[in-house]
Amino acid sequence: MSTVTLVAVYIPPEADKKEALSQLHSIVSEQQAAHPDGFLLVGGDFNHANLKSVAPRFYQHVGFATRNDSKLDLVYSNIRGAYRAYCRPPIGTSDHKTVMMLPVYRPRLVRSKPATKTIRTWPEGATSALQDCLETTDWNMFREAATQDQHTCVEEYSASVTGYIEKIIEDVTVEKTIATHANQKPWMTAEPCAMG
């Protein structure tokens, strides 16, 4: 959705409905042409005029009478089921009930459950423990283990060194299971959150 456009409407009871709807249709069409992917909400006092007669792809959301037994105050949008209308008491001395619109959309955070994943954390002292381990390692033993007949197999050599480094990293770090939410950005770690 690139834009949200709100169009407020008042068609007086004595107005020429056909002319009023024609003008409204040209305004709505202009907005749709300018923003084809946008959300368009048209609402107000229509006084028995029906926007669907000139804009059949619009959906009317108000399903209750707003003045006596008549549905005069209506809300249309170009997305079916985008909003749910609720009847509220009139404001001040108005003889029209208030229409409250609430979006039906549920954010991704609410729709999806948190995912769990396992991460490794570096507790205090882990880096120095890793450095000590690496400094005291006899690296020649890996080369000798990968050498046969004066020929060193580079793949075996690199696999054994990599495996050893991964093992000592596992030994000095702590494995932790965390929950991630759908709206959580990867750069939002504990440090930026603590700055808050």
C-alpha cells in the first residue's frame, strides 16, 4: 500500500444526487489513477446516494442505521473487509450516530508466533580463554596428521584445523535459545535496546 487517501463527503438532502455522485466519481477516479496501489476511504453523509452506483468496485462498511432507521452516514473503501464499522452515540446535539471504524488488519507480530533459534554467546572471559587455547595449540600435529609420503592433503589439514577451532569455540561459548518476533530487526540486539 503506497498511500492512504481519505475523501470526506457531504451530499445535502436537496442536492441532485446524480450530479453529486458524478463529481464524487471524478474525484475518486482521479485519486485512483494517481495512486493505483493506494488505499482509498470515502466516508460521510451520503443522504440516500449510493457510491456503488458509480463506483461498483468500492465496498460499503456500515451495516446499521445512522439516523433514525436510515443508513445515511456511510464509509466505502477499495479493499473488501479492511474495516469494521461500530455504532457509537451521537456527538453533541447531532441527530446522526457516530460511526467508528476499526481496521480488521492484524499486524504480523500478532498473527505469527515467535520463532525460537539457538545462538552462541560470548560470556566474559571467553575471548581470553580462546586466545590461550589457540596460543598453546601445537599446530604442527594437524599438518603431520594430514601428511603421508611427504605429501600434505590440504583438504584434510584445513578440515582438522577448522574442526578444532569450532570445538574450542563451542567449549568457551554458551549456547542459548532465544525467541525472535516477526517484526524484530536483526540489528536490534541487547546493546541498542539498553541505550533506550
